[in-house]
Amino acid sequence: MRTTTTPEPPRADALWRGGWYRFARALRSPNAGARPAGAKVDLIVLHSISLPPGKYGSDAVQRLFTNTLDWDAHPYFAAIRGLEVSAHFYIRRDGTLWQFVDCDERAWHAGRSRYRGRDDCNDDSIGIELEGLEGDAFELPQYDTLAGLCAAIAQRYPIAHVAGHEHVAPGRKGDPGAGFDWALLQRSLGWPPRYFPEGVLPSTAG
């Protein structure tokens, strides 16, 4: 009788060069720093971003995260002039993946925040930006890339939580918003519902 075997998942060292994911386009941001000693990186924070809002396909996000954005290129940019922020990863509408900060380091993505009983989520989280507009829908290639990335992150770090910016900074931030399909991400990953914010999954999701 012919038997089949389930392929072994790739080892973490096959996916990572230190804190850099091998399958992302690397563009280092200066907006990063050391994590506190003993930080347990157990949270992934999801965001949405587009510059200007609702406009896709330019390199404005990459320029923002590398402090090279031309503040005079669009009237909206005047409202964020001088902003210094970053995220570890950025997923374009077509699923293309960029990385700006070593995941062993602290990116500047969550701001004033609190989740799972701990303040300042930048200290012990990995931030992922999705190209999109808060509240609008995202593209299937983005979910495919996001699920693969989250799985790879969990091979290197003790991830136990995935949340939106809206969950770690409620009242201050609202992204990725109502258009994000948390149930699709949970099904794609096969992670237990306890990993996700309360109320984002259907009550039948395990």
C-alpha cells in the first residue's frame, strides 16, 4: 500500500536571517531601537496605511518609513510633516511584502498602547502594515501573504496574540477596521480563537 507523508514545515533558520525574513524585500528604516531586556515578543499588531489615504501603488509608505517622504508632494502630507514612524512589515495590495525593521528590534508602530495587561506594545510586538484604508476591504493576496508571514513569525517568536491597532489603542486608533476579515486570517492560520481579540470571530469559530 502506498503511503503519503505530510511535508515538514520549513525550519525557522530556513526562513530567517537573524530577525530579517528571507522572503521580504528589505529596506531598513532608521526609526527603530533596542527592545527592553527580557522582552517577550508574543504579539502581532496589524495596521492599515495608505498615503495619501485611499491612494495605492506609490512608494510613499516606503518613503515615510525611511524619512525620505517629500512633505510638499501632496497637500495631505502637511498634516503628518516630520512624522517618524515605522513598522516591521508592509504588505501591498498585490501581496508584495516589504520589511523595514529587524524583528529582534523595536519598531515605532503602536504608539501609546496597552494589550494583554502590558503597556507600550512596541516593546514586545511585531507590527505589520497592510496597504489599505481603515474600514475598507483588503485583497486576497494580502491575506495570503499575511498568513504565511504570521506563521513564519510564530516559528521564531512565542506568538500568542494577534490584534489590530484598534485593539491595542482603542479610542485613539481604528485600523485595520471593519473591513478586515479576522475569520479568514484565523482559518488560514489554524490558530485557536484565544489568539485573537474578543468579538472579532464568529461565535462558532471553536
